[in-house]
Amino acid sequence: MSDASKGTQLPQSNQSGFLDKFFKLTERKTNVKTELLAGVTSFVTMSYIIFVNPLILSDAGIPKEAALAATIYASVFATIIMALWANFPVAIAPGMGLNAFFAYTVVLGQGLSWQTALGAVFISGVAFLLLTITGIRQKIVDGVPNVLKSAIGVGIGLFIAFIGLKNAELVVASDATFVTMGDLTSKGPLLAVFGLIVASILMARKVKGSLLISILVTSVVAMLVGFINFPKGISDIASFDLPSLSETFLAMDLKGAIAYGIISVIFSFTIVELFDNLATLIGLSKKAGLMDENGKIDNLDRALQADAVATMASATVGSTAMNAYIENATGISEGGRTGLTALTVGFLFLLALVFAPLIYFIPSVATAPILILVGALMLNEIKNIDFSDFTDVIPVFLTILLMPLTFSIAQGLAFGFISYTALKLLTGKHKQVHWIMYFISIAFIINFIMGGH
């Protein structure tokens, strides 16, 4: 081998050695190529959030371009932290359910400004970090019964699906019956049904990136039928003039959030994020083989810390609470085992900034089917609910039903926790109630007394 050839290969060898040592590739029985391919797979399956989250945040009044920039920058920052600090093959982005809670419950439902709501998100991130560092977070999770944990996931799923049906105008307001079927002969609902069919078929066939493909295909069809305009040039599709954060960076109103009441908003943010994120991380870790025979997950604390810091950073730039995405399971299925997978996703999120102008050509009827399908996928948790105990069934029923019917995740949580604690006490089953449930239930009752919604 020539000296020139040696000179060419030596840096590559050193780089590979560094990556192997830093990310523990050999230890976790993987390699650079596998991790990179896994990262691409995870990105493709979760990249729909780039278009969906800004549209949800824009309903809360956040400027769409700034919301898109905040979504991407927050996802890049969070995913890189997860990669380098926790060495998890898990990407983080604004959580579905958490963004709906932000826009529809806190801003539109309770009448807070989006700046105040961002302040609440930041403070919940601080609380989240403190709960993680002190170990209280794990105690809270351990104290909440499994039936309620499952009910929370199902309820949020129905809430997200209801928002999707509403955005698609498949369900509309009615003076007589509160809600009714929309006009299925108009372009908007028809396009949404088309997108729902496309996405469902692609998902059933296990096509990678099925949700993103559905959004793009439905948007193109919407242009063809005159529902939205075509891009006028290449600059409408891609541009190196990156979207600005000027309208949302440090716009959060911390004083406003505290003045409104920490319990009513921040507590609900923390509870929702608490269970959703931890359950997702545990499930993904188990799938990746990162859980030992005793159920211990190496660096789980670091992963939870990364998520808490990411939520604080997200609020700073103008987006909502962050969450690990279950879509990471696709990358893990492709062999992703380390933070190099997550690092790849973060890099691809950064590249997506070039295509930011596309957000203006993605109608809500193209993203509505995604909300419906994400909600449907969250129904999976219902299989873990035992319906044989009536003192479990009623709290589960109230949690699941009241989230969509009150258009509030917090209301569903409140009725679920309070009814569970009360029923167990009044039926002589108080030994089944962990002490943390009394604390949470009392907090929700105080919130109701103070006029919280």
C-alpha cells in the first residue's frame, strides 16, 4: 500500500475509532453505517412534525415561520443533547399531545397569551429537571396506578384525533348537537379523507416515511384541484434564507405564567410530560436492548435530564414541551443502538431548514389525517387496562372521555385522578392508593376551587 493511500485512510480510521469509543459502538454490537442508516430511518418517520407542529402553534397565535424555525432548532438542540449526553438512539421533538395541550387547552381554552403559555412550558421544564435530579420523578411515576397511566395515553390519543377531525372539517360545530358531520362534498373534507386513505395504506404496507409522504401527496393534490396555490418558483420550496426566530426568541412571559397560577397550567404540563416521555423512553430502551435483566436502563437519568433541559430550551426559542418519539422504534428496528443514530437525526433536522418555505404550501387538511392516525396509534394502550374492577373502570372512563369532550387534557387528568382516589377510599380499597395520589388529587381539587380549567 502506498504512503498516499495510508494518508487517506488513517484519518478515517481514527475517526471511526473515536466514534466507536465515544458512542460504544462495539460494546452495543453496532457500527457507523448501521447507526447512520438507522438515523435516516427515524428522521423520515418523524419528520412530519416539521409541518404539523407549526400549524398547531399557529392556531395559538404564534407566527407560522417562527413556529417552524422554533420547531426545528428545538429538535436539533434536544436530539444532539440526547445523543452526546445520554448516548440514546432516540430523537426528541415537540410532543404530540403536549403541543395540542398548549394550543387548544391553555391558549384557546383558558385564554392565556402564547407568550404566557411559553413561560409555563419553561417553568415546567425547570420543575421537570428538579424532579429528575432529586429522584422524585420516579416516585411520582411509581405512585400512579398503571390503569391511569394507560388511560392518559388513550385519552390524549382521542383528543389529538378529535383535533384532526376538526381541522379536516369532518366534524363541525352544531347548535343542536354541539358537534356534527361536516360537508363531505366540499374540497377540504374530501382532501382530508384522501390523505387519511393514503396514509393508512402506506402505514399498513409499512412504507417508511408514510406520514410525510401523505402530507406531501395531499398538498400536491390540493394544488391540482385549486384548494391552494402552486409555488411560483424554486424559492417557494427551498431557500438558504433561513426562517427567523426573532418573533418568538425569549418571548416567553414568566411573570405572566406565575401570576396566572402555577398549579393550573404548569402542574398539568408536568404531569402529561411525566408519563408520556418516561413510558416512551422505557419502551424504546427495551426495544434497543438497553435494559438489563433487572430492568435497569443505563443512562436513563441522563436521558430524562436531556429531555427536561430540551423543554426549557424549546420554550426559549418559541416551541412547546419536548418528548421522545415512538417513531424512533423504526430506526431501532434498523439496528440503531447508540447516540450516533440520534446525532444523524439532529443533523437531518438542521438540513430541513432549507425547505422551510414549504410550510406555506402545506394546508391543514394535509396534516389533519396525521393527527387522526397518531391518535389511533395511541389507542394501543387500552389493551393494558383491566376492566374487571369497577373502581378502575370509572376513573379510566372519565379520563379517556373527558379529554376530547372538554377539549382539555388537564380536565381529563383531573377527573381521572380525583375519581380514582375517591372511589378507592369510599370502597375500602385505600391500601391500593399510593400517597402520591392524594397529593395529586388535592392539587387538582385546589385548582378547581381556584377557578382553573
